[in-house]
Amino acid sequence: DIDGVGHKYHLELELEDVLDKDSTVNCTAEVLYHLGNKNIAPDVQFTLEGELKNTDEADNVFYNRIKSLEKELVAENIPDNYGNVSPEMEPIHLLAWVASGYVIWQNSTENTKFQLAQIKHVKQVKRSDEYLEFDYKILLHEMLTQEIIPWQMTVLWHPQHGVEVTRDSRQPKQA
């Protein structure tokens, strides 16, 4: 407890590479949740001991495949209702997973535990520059309340520049 400021947590954890389950790195982090203000994202400071697998080759293959499509990519329900993600949609799923991590961080409190449940809809947006842009409609699972929360996010990505969430908003629940 930090009087008048918030609660600070010191974490020690092992991160597993999503693409190479045998590859792990140790991580230490300090997370500060601010008192009373739900509109301030937690402050996070972290250190990694080691490096995760380099994804440059896979990133470039995905980038070139999407850039060469004649029509913009559109897809729904990733993963499907049985938890399956087709190999050609795996990069789209991983991109949503990374981008949703930003959304989750920005909207987390000490009393939430969000997880990406599903991409309901994704549509590539045509651009004239080198970036790829996707509009995602995702479902976040709030693990503590079991609530499923629809969320919209617009994501820019380029293999050399990384991921940026340019817009995001919680959506009203569907009946």
C-alpha cells in the first residue's frame, strides 16, 4: 500500500513463447494500481531475463500474404465454437491477442481479469501506406464475473513497427 497513491505489486513470473511452447523467459514486474480512479491504466515496469523467439520471418510471410490479397480480408468467429483456429487465421488471431492485451491493460483494475475470448468479426481496411489496418469486434471474457464484453478496436500493424491500437471502445451487449 502506498498512502494516497494506490497498491503496488511485485511479480516474478515465467513467460512462455506463444509460438514455441518450449521457450520461456523469466520476468519481473511492478504494477501500480492507482487509488479510486478507474480511468487511469495501471503503471507497469518490467524486466525480461533472456529473449523470446524471433518472429521476423513469420511476420514477413503474413504481411506479404495480406498485402497480396486482391480483396480485403474479412473473417468471423475466430476461434470457432469448438476452439479451433485455422492455420491461415492464426496470425489474425495472434494480432488480436496482442492488441487486446493493450485494451485489457488500459481498462484493468485490481478487481478485473480480462481474457480475449473470440474475434466476432475482423475486416481489413484498405490503406495507401505500408501499414496493415484491421477493424476488430472482439469478445472479452471477464473471468471474475463471467461477463462477456463486446469491444471494438482498430489495429495498425507493420512487421518493422509493431502493433498500435488506434481506437477502441466497449460496445453495448447484443440481445
